Amino acid sequence: MELLDVFAVVVEQVSLNKASMLLNISQPALSRKIMKLEEELGVELFIRKGKRLELTKVGQICYDHALELRHLERKFKQAIQTYKAAGSHTSITIGASLTTLQTTLPDLITDYLQDYPLTEIKLLTGKTHEIVTMAKENKVDIGIVASQINASSLHCEPLFDDHLCLVLPLGHPLIDRSTITMNDLNELPMILFSKGTWYRILMDELFNRYTILPNVQMEIDSFEAIIRLVSTCKTATLLPRSYLREDLIRNNELILRNLVELEQTKRTTSLIYSDHTADNMASMKFITQAINYFATQK
């Protein structure tokens, strides 16, 4: 079981070096564990191409099995937690944008439910100003917004900072440029978030500041749809760096380019709540865990 867990981490990190850092063991020790698993199974799990690792067909079968075992272990632990916490059902309502719902929240909720499996979590979506109103009116216990909110009736806890990146599909003419500036975005065909979303407001402010007129071909609310369409339509987009996981970039054959002007424009994702929520023990546990979760991700 331990060797399969280690193997799964290597697959997910696509790097012995990254996996060894995550597992807190040396790279030689990690290599020995993978070799031991291959010896026990009598098969080759990886094809080694320099520093890159590619799964063999039987390696994929092994990884699928490791995921099943991980899922069973999680269910077992949840069953134990349910037994220990019998009768302590609680409910939390969270407000967030659709993009946050697709990216930031899944890992955060998974982390929380591992410790508090009996918690019922309800989700409401909306734009930033709508989430702020929901929090003020106690229609949600917690709001997660892509900005820092300064309102006397709300508490605001910063979670993490990030910036926008230029995202390009393979084969895009800008990829081979040694440097890219904001001027290169002028009349560039792009897919962007819909008007009124916080990210689009940030982008429009940048375009106005640098007198840029992009060729906006599509405006979409869904982060996942933008990712897919950038590859399909061979256009560019601007997306928050924190949302662009390595597997997402790799699977959609995307290239990230950092522009100085974009890196200098930071934005903060924050958690907001009212005094009413401050009296709710379950909500405050979620807030504390969210702050600690993102502190460990830095």
C-alpha cells in the first residue's frame, strides 16, 4: 500500500524531484521505492526519457488501482470520523464565483471534509459584488472573492495573491518571441472572461492603462471552457496563475508567458464573513482551516 501511494505521487507530480520534495524523502530513496514496486510486480511502470517519466500501459493500470485504494482508504477514514462524530452534523453555505467554484474551492472543501466529514456544504455562485451582498445579508456564511473587501459590516481574511499570465496554445506565433510586452496584445485575437466579472474588470483596466485594444473573439464565464477553447481555436487568453495547474497546462498543450506588466498587477483572493458568521463554530472552523491551507501552499 505504501509503495502504491508513493508511485501515485510520482505519477501526479510527473517528476521524481518534485515527488521527493512532496514526500519529504531523498530522490535516491524514492527511486529505490519505485524500483522495489516494479520488482514486486514484475513489470516496468515507467519509460524513462532523460529526466522525464512516462507511464507504460501497465503503469496506467497500476495508477488506476492506486487511485481506487486511495478512495477506499478515504471512505474508511470518513466512516471512522462519522462514528466518532455521531450526531454532530453541521451545515455551511459558501458563496463564490463560478471560476472559484471550478478551481479554488474543490481542493479546499476536500481538505476540510477530511477532518469534518459530516458537514453539509452548500454553494451559491455569483459575481464579486453579488457575493459581497450575500455575505452582508447573511445569505451565505462565507464568501470567497477575488479582491480585498473593505466594508465595516464584513470581516476580510486574505488567502493568497497571484497575477494574470498570458496563456498561449502550442503553435501560436508569440511563443517564439524572446520577450513579450503589453503592446503585443494590441489587436491580438483573445478569449476573455465575460464583462462584469472581477477578472475582466482587472483586464480592462490593464488594457486602458496601456492603450491596448485586443481582438476579443469570445467572452465566457467558465474558466474550464476558456482553457478548452484556447487550444481548439488557437487564440490567446489571460488567466490567473494560481488556477493554472501543471496537469491542466500539460493536458491542454498550453504555454504560459509572464509579462512584467502582468506580474506587477497583483490581486488578492479573500474570504469574507459577517459578525453573524463569527458566532457559527462550524463556519469559523472552515475559515481557520482555509487560512491555514493556503498558508501551507505558499
